[in-house]
Amino acid sequence: MKRVFAKKGRRKLSTCSLMASKRGKIALASLVLVLAFSGVGQAQRIITLPEAIQLSEIHSFNLGSLRHDSLAGQFDLAASKALRYPTLSAGATSFYTDEVQKIELPFSTSELGSNENYLADMRLTLPLYTGGRISNQIRMQSSLAGLRGYNVQAARLQSAYQARHAYLSLMMAMSGAAAAEASLRRVEILGRDVTNLFASGLADSVDILDSQLALERAQRTHNERQTAVENALSLLAQLTGLARAEIVIADEELPTPDIEPYENAGAVPEKIERPELAALESRADAARHSVGLAQAGNLPNLSAFGGYTVGKPNRDFVGNDWNDYWTVGLNLNWEFNLGLRTIRNVSSARESARSATLARDNLEESIRLGARVTYDNLRQAFRNYAVSLREFQIADRKYHLGAERERAGTLSVNRLIELEADLASTEQLHRSAVINYYLAETEYLYAIGSKRIYGGF
């Protein structure tokens, strides 16, 4: 269980000494909760926030799938670049003809060809001019490879966001369970005090019933908070690939919330580093290159070739001997589709490019709006934290003063129960406010694509 009243860095959090004395008790109660949920005989692993993020990235099936998809994009790009290189083709044919043509001469018969036929040839072809087919294909595959790479970055960012959110949610649940545990212990102590007062004739049966009712309510709240811890553990275990019994939250100090760095940097950065934007920009680039690829359909293909052929018979079709020869030449191919297929392909590619550009602009607008909203939520979370701190200090002092008056006989048991309930509520609200600040910070870091989301607090 992390302590949320700790100090870290240059900023100091001014709290009363009574709050400081509670830290050890709350941390101990939290440790008991963790051990209770972890099970007996299970190997436990203390994980920090950066470790949880790293484990989530390793365990993510979606991220692994996209990484393989990115590798496929790199191979597609390499394959398109290979189109610039010569192509070597080889072939061989062998067949037997049972009857060949013959020429009858006065004193002999001459066969035109051979019953046994063998032919082997090799050809080397080099593209000279393709009308931009190869260059646009390479550019398009390069953009698509970039798109797949940015998809990996987007999935990694989302994985970090989910792990960070789940980790903080577990902290929130454990904080609530610790507060409920502390409240339950206070009510139990109060119940014993009321029993002693009743035995001494200083309390009546109504006081006993009130203390029992307060104990039942505290026990119910405690049970509910334990269930919340179990649910949060299940989510974090699913993201990290660990068993619930293995997970123990590191007992590290949680820094005091500080809004000043964000206010100094401005609400929304001028350049938002979201990989989704770069992915759509790559998609738009690929669509623009597909226009050039479609336009290349109106232009011819020119290639050079050289070949070697050996066979029996080969050039001498009326002979029956092995011979070979070399060939060198050019090949021009120009196609014209009478149904205007090429023109329509060009128009389709242009519309796809416009669509991709607009999709990118729309996403950027949405991301900027999200960044603005999450920044406002972050500021509100900081204000809630400051208010909750003051409320907790007041409630803590009221309860301890009330406990002293109750022991002196100048404060009713009912009033002390109300003060205890108020203390438990404000304690939980303050602890929740601290963690809520970091949850809001997580939303903001994800919205602007900050690399800080991969680290700790």
C-alpha cells in the first residue's frame, strides 16, 4: 500500500502531527490486506508502476500482433524495392514425338526435325522505364510500413495507459480498504469503551445499540472495499499476465500533487505527439502515392532483356544436333483500356487521398479537444486534493478532541460516532483525491502522447 501523505521533492506538504502518526498504522493495515488477498503458498512479486507498464507491454497480444504486422510491412517494402533489380528466369522443355515429317529423295529419306526434343533457356530482364510504377509502389509501401510502425507505437501507448490506470485503480481500492479497516478498528475500540461505560453505569442500552449499529455498518463498508480490491487485482493481473496471488503493490511514497509544471507548460502543447496522427498522415501519403501508381497505367513499360538458349534441335529445326545461341533486345508494352479503367482508378485514388487527409484532420481536432478537457480535469483534481487535505485535517482534529471529551464525560457517544464517521469519510476522500489527481494526470499524459506515461510518478 502506498502512502499518499508522503513528501517528495522540493515541495513540502504541511499536515498535523496526528496525520503523520497514522501513516504507519494505515500502511500496516494495507499490508495485511495485500497478504490476505495474495493467498498462502504463492510466490509474490512486488511491482512498481514502471514494472507494471513493462509487464503489460510484454503480455499484450494486440501489441505483439501489430509488431508482426509491422515486420510484414518492412518485408513488403523490401519486396517493392527489389522490383528495380533484374529478373532472371530459367526454363527447360523435353518431349518425344513419335513421328516427324520426312522428305522423300530419290536415293534417301530426310527427317525434318527430331523425335527427341530438348530445350533450355535463361533470360535476364531489366526494367528501363515503367512510367513511375516502381517508384510510386516503393513510396506507397514505405508509407504503409510507417503506418504499421505508428500503429505499434499507438498500441504501446494504449497499453501503458491501461496498465497505469489499472495500477492506480488498485491503489484507490486498497486505499479505500485501508480507510475502511482503520474505521472498523476505531469503531471496535469505541464499542469496547461504550461497553465499559455501560458496565460502570455511565451509558445506557441505547448507547450499546448505537455502537453495535456503527460496527455493522463499518464491517459492511470494509467487506465492500475488500471486494473492490479483488476486482482491481483481477484487472491488473489480466493486463500484466500475472496471477492475482503474485501481485503486491510496492510500498513507495506517492509524491505530493503539483500542478505548476503543467500550468507553466501550457494546457495543450503546440505539437501533440500522438502516434495515431502520424499513422493517419502515413495513410494519407500512401493514398497520394497510389494516385501516381494509378496514373502510370497510361504510360508504357520498357525493359531490356538478354537470353541464352541451348537445345536439340534449336535453331536448326530440320537437323538433329545440339546448338545454342544468345539474344539481346528491348521489349515495349503499352496497354490501353477502352473502358476508361485507368482514368477511373486515378479518380478513386484521389478520393481516397482526400478522405485520408480529412480523417487525419478530424482526429487531430478530436485529440486537441481531449487534451483541453483532460487538462481542465487535471486542474479540478488538484483543487479537489487541496480542499480534501484541509477537510481531513479539520476532521482529524475534531475526532481526537471529541474522543478526549467523550472520555471526560462531556460528549455523548452518538456525537463521537458521528465524528468518527466524518473522519473516516474525509480520510477516504483525501486519499482518493490524491490518487484521483494521478488518474487525471494519466488521462492528460495519454491525451497529449507524453513519454512520461511510461514512467513512474
